Amino acid sequence: MTKTAARIKHMLASAAAAALFIAAAPHALAQKVELATLAELSGPGASSGTHFKAGVELAVKEINAAGGILGRQISLKTLDTQSNPSVAKAMASKATDDEAFAIFGPVFSGSVLVSMEVARQAETPNFVGGEATDITTRGNPYVFRTSFSQARSMPKVARYVADIAKGKPVAVVYVNNDFGKGGRDAVVKEFKAQGNTVAVEIPTDQGQVDFTSAVLQAKRSNAELLFAYLTVEESARLLRELRKQGYDKPVLGETTIMQQSVIALAGEAANGARGHVGLTIDAPNPLVKAFAEKFEREYKFKSSHEGIKGYTGVYILKAVTERVGKFDRKAVAAAMKNVKLSAKDYPGILLDVAFDDKGDIDRESYIVEVKNGVQTVITTLPALGR
């Protein structure tokens, strides 16, 4: 072969290789699946959103290290809702414009109620942390909870209260927003159904600093138990005021009041408070304990239930997507309806879970009590479907 012929052959080979690279490039880029997190990283929801975001990130890191979803690595974008529903809606639009395969968050119900409509219009599966009942009663086929709805958690709370104080009057202190009013409506209905009367309903404001009046109202009523349904900082302030005024009746809450951040803020005043939690790192479950250890190693702080929500949400998406066998948003959303997933088969979901046709989750949950500044599980409650 002459030198000229050899050069021509080399040029042709190089051109062929370049053509193959160009043809393969779009395919190579397609080997990532885009996910988005909408989280409250600033504003009053910053504690909840930070934990939720961290849980999502930890799951993504693990899944990518294990080969991804259906062979694709996950690319994750995180957007700050600023704990503001209007901003949450704008961030949801950004996520869908970027063609996210699924969206995780927000956590606050007020933000969820507006951002989930953007996900719905884009036909994008949306795994949210909000508890307000109407999140899953609006017929949105793309929204799925990583936490209990108020309609599922409050019956468990009411049954527990009936077990320990059957027929006794209860005081209900709640935050006067979508989250709080939904919780009040649900729990009052369930208390009455279980034979407990509601002595007084006490509304408070998000961001409220002084709980003197709220506690005085509870003390002046004939209530034998106080149920609190507030956000993080307000829960701590209420507990401190209850202790300051010498309130000596049982205090029970739902999830938020048992967060580690609430316990830290309330200090000694948190001791003795009880709460129903759908998720806790103190659950008597080896998978949950392993998650808690990994989370703390990664972030140098303990996970709240929000961290578990974010973490399990990603693993639920992975499990259902792999059942479907392709990256098809509509097919994944349809497959989420009435799905049951076992932690034995999918360890990342930590606990056996089931979803109904509205997107509500069901699983076991716990009654915990703060003892010496630490959550202690005192009762395990079975899934409502059992």
C-alpha cells in the first residue's frame, strides 16, 4: 500500500469513527434520567425541606452507585420553593420545562396544592410530603404521598386516644392554614367517631411567638388531653408555654411535634409529649436503623421523618419504573395505583407500603414519647388496610 493510500485509509477510518461518535452522542446523553426536587430550603419550612432534600440525594447517590434505574444514571436538580406557594409553582414549571421524569416535593401542603397542578398538566409523577387531605381528593392521577394523609393518620390518632382516654374531652390546638385546618377537621371528626368530645378548638397563626393565650384557653376548658397540630417552631413554643404554665394533662401531636428539631428547641419541655408518627428513625426496624446511620454519616445530623420521606420516595419510583420496564411517565403513574411493595423485595423503601387509587400511602406507624430528650417508640400501629 502506498503512503497516499494509507493516508486515505486512515482518514476514512477517522471519519467513520467520528460519524459513529456523533451518532452515539445523543444515545449517550439519553442514558441519564432527570429528576427534580422542590424543597423548602429557606423560609419557615427550611428544616423540613432540608431533611427531605437530603433524603432524596442520599437515595440518588446509592441508586447511581448500584447502576441507576433501568441502567440509566440519575441527574438530580434541586429547586428552593422558599416555603412560598407562588415560588413553588414557578419552580414546578421550571422542573417540567426541563423535562424532569419525576418531581419530589414540596413538603408544605400549601405549596403542594399549587405545584402539583403544574406536574399534572405536564403528566409528571409527583411524590410529595404534604399531609393535607385535599391533595389526593382532587383527582390528580400524578400525585403520590410519601407521608400519611390526614385522612389516614387521624383515625390512628383517634383510636389511640380512645384506648387511653375513652370518652374524655379533648382540646385541639391547630395552625390556621391549609395544613392545620385540614388536620383539625379530620381529627375532630375521628375523635367524635371514637366517643371523645372536643372541649375546645384553638386556632393559632403560622409564625406565632406567644402561646400564652392558647394554653390558658386549654387550661380553662374541661379537656383531659391536648392535641396539637402545628408546624415546627410553633410546636416547640407551645410545649415551652405548656411547661411554663404547669399544664399537667397528656399532650399528644401528629408527626411534627415529635421532630428532633422540635425536641431540641423545646428542651426539657418536650419530655413526656407523645405523638403519632408515620416514620421515625427510632422505629424497631433494621432497615430504618441502617438508613439512619447512613444518613448521619453523610450529613452529620440525624434525619427527621422528612428525610425518610425523600429517601423512600426515590426508591418507590425506582421500583415501579423497573416494574413498568421503561421510562414512560403515564405508565409509571398508572402503575402506582393500588401498588403494593415489600421491603423484602425493595429494601430501599424500608417498610412495606401500599398505595390506593388516589395516591395515598398506607403502612405501619408508631406512637412515640419523648423521654430524656429522645424519641422512644411505645406502640406500633398496624396499617389501616390490615
